[in-house]
Amino acid sequence: MSLTSAATLATLDRTGPRRITDLAAVEGVTQPAMTALVRVMEESGLVERRGDASDKRVTLVCLTEAGAIYVRTRRQAGVHAFERLIGELTGDEIEALVAALPALRHLAELESQDREGPKQ
């Protein structure tokens, strides 16, 4: 799976259903590229398109249960990888990581806000 596909699934998991144009803007790709990407993920059973109850002209891309499971599995694999790697650090290195946690949390918040893009 491409990084853009994985990032798009993570965005949908974090923010809920989105328009293709919104996803394209958030992920930094063109609308035609996102349309093609969504089609592939739809064929794989990871996303589905649904109508928007508030505007019948709009189609939203939504995670399927398989897509949500994929995102959770990827995240858990990342957690396990970091656990293993952190276990190989020295005490001083672990202390340095702990001291950096507030700054890392702030970076994650900023990145999340940036990736969410404009609200619907």
C-alpha cells in the first residue's frame, strides 16, 4: 500500500467521512489522483462511497470495517516497533526522550491540525 493510501485511511479514521476534494487537499494530491486512489481502495474493500444526508449532490468517502481494522493493525505494528527499539536505548537516551515528550505531543497536534484541513 502506498504512503498516500495509508495516510488517506488514517485521515478518514481520524476525521470521519470526507469529500474526495477535501481528501485530495489534505493529502496534497490532485483531485483526479485521489479519485483513482479511492477507486482502488474501494475495490479493495477499505473504503466506500456514501451520499451525504445534508446534501444529496455530495458523495463522501467512508472507511469500511476492513479499512478501520487495517488502520488499527498498522498503528499497533508501529507501536510494537517503537517498543522494541526503545528497549535498545540507554537510560540517558530514554530520559532524553521523556524530556522531549511535551514538544513531540505539540508537533503531533500541529500535524493533525494541518492534515485535517478545512472543516466541512
